Amino acid sequence: MPPVGPVPGGPVPGGPVPGGPIPVGRSPVAGASCEAVGVASLTSVGGAVGARLAGLPVRAIEFLAEPVRADVGRGVRRTLGIPAPRAGRTTNPDEAYLPLGSVTRKVHADLPSMMIGGLAALLLQTLHPLAMAGVAQHSNYREDALGRLRRTAEFVGTTTFGTETDARRIIERVKQVHLPVRGTAPDGRPYSASDPELLTWVHTAEMYSFLAAAQRFGPLRLDMNDADAYYAETARVAYELGAAWVPTSVAEVDAYFRRIRPELYAGTQALYARDFLLRGVGNKPEDRLVHGVLVTAAVGLLPAWARGELHIPAIPLFDALLVSPVTRVVCAGMRWAVTAPPAPSGSRATGAAGSAQPPTERNRSQEGRIPHDPDHA
């Protein structure tokens, strides 16, 4: 991890070493120099030194907390099955699969909201009987849930932060995995994981859920233009996986959900997967507690019609007054644990998760809101 600042009690960066000689030309009390500089300079220098001294307690806290941060971060990633960030994420605009300044990179950089969005996406995806049949008949998600999560995280991470070469390689790998995934659903219909319609469903449910989680629990404040850009940017992945059409705007996502809703329902396989997702795989009490918070938050992101199909009751006041505030606290703790510490003053961090700017007056009214809600109840 990058250094978090000076050792408490050590020299102030750019200042004199305690007990050592005062650098030539820097002293405000050097005989005639003092008279030449005058009171204004004394005030300026004093203010600068005061500001640095005032920052020492914060730096000391960061310094002392860094081992704890690293320890907790490793524990969080191990529990959730998420690998450490790859040092090879590209910052070369000529090599990047997605533009460096894309909305997608900002949304996908926040691990806590991505975890919540991922759980919401899995719950939502169970409602398509053909997609659910493929998972139930060809996946070992019950025995290797964390492994499946890790592979999904690798795919999303590579197609978000990787190079063109790496992204195309992992897309081709997934396409090869999809080829033998075919069969007959419980309702008698044939299915194939390479079916362009199924690819559209899986992609749209996932992107909708990631975006909803980022808007409600992430550090960013996204307006409708950002939401449209997110769908347009991520469509490329679905097309290269084999989809014939995917929605590329908020309006198109809403229209798509209206069209496909009559085809969605929770069969026996979906309800089994629902119970598995709600229960989680953690063995330790603290793991179960964190999973309970995250999955409850994920349920709150589902459209009302989806919660109804999954037989999960909606309690608006419970979500607003308890679930959302508690989840934001948990997300803040996870974000602190897995995010690199802030860069020293005067330097500029690039590509760090959680580096979003505070909300502006233009988008402050969007705080806490999902950019769109395709309930259409």
C-alpha cells in the first residue's frame, strides 16, 4: 500500500529536521531577513506550519490504523471470495478495453456496492426459467459459491479495468464455457446459454442491479446522463458475448423490463436459489451478520414485481429507517478496509476505489435515489 504520511513525531515534510540546522533562506527569524520579510510573511509561514501540525493527529491515526486496515481488508476479501486488486489494471488509454474516464470504471471501483448489486442481480436473474434451468443443471454454485463469485468478479474486473487483449481473452473463455450449457427447462422448453435472448436478460439484470446499488450505497452521485452512459458503455461486453440486442439507456431498460415481465416467474429452482442466496455460506457469526446486511440491502434494490414473484415481502419503512442506514455504515467500513489509504497532501491519486468527488449542487438532489425504477406496478 502507498505510504500514509510521516511517522508520528517525525519531521514535517518539507520542514526542518527537529534539533537540526535551519535551512538557509527558510528561517523567519534570521536577523535582517526578518525585517525584509515583514509581518505578512511571518503570518504566512506560521499559518502553513500550523496547518501541517494540525494534520499530524490525522496522519498519526492513519499510520496506526494501517495494519488494522490491511488485516481487515484481507479478511473481507477472503470471506467474500474476492481476490486482491490486480496490480496490472491498465491506465494506458490506448490499451484499455473501456475508457479510463468511463462511468463504468467509477461504478465498478466500489467493492461494497458491487457486492450488494451482485446479490441483487443473482436474485433477479433467477426469475427467468430458462436462465435458472441452465444454472441449476450445469452449475455447482451450491458446492462452490465463493469460487463462482470469484470467477464472476474476475470477469467483471477484467472487462472493466483490463486491456483490450485481456478482456477479449476472458470473453472468449466465457463463450467457450457457455457452448455445452444446454438442456430442457422444467417447463419443457429447450435452452442454451449462448441464446442471444438469455444473454440480454442476464446482462441487463446485472447492469441494472450494479447501477442501483452504486446509486443507493456507493460514494458516487449519478444522474440520468451517467446512468445512460453506464448502459451504453457496458453494452459492448454483452454484444461481444453474443447478444443480438441490449438496452443502452434508462428508457430502453425500462421498456425491456416491461416486455419481458410476462415471461418471468419463480419456479422451484428459483425458490431454491433464493433460499440459498438469502442464507449465505458463511460459517462465522460475523460473516453471517455481514452477509445478512448485504443481502437484505440487495433485496431492497429489487423492483416490487420481482420481490413479489420471489415471495419476499416489502416493508418500506423497515428498508428506509433501518436497512439503508445500517448498510451505509457497513459499506463505509468495508470501503475503509479494502481501499488504499488517501495519498499524501499535494499528490494526486489515480484509479483508487472510493475516490469519487463529493456531490455537487447539480446532483445533490439525486442522493440516495436509484436512477430509475422499472417497477411499473
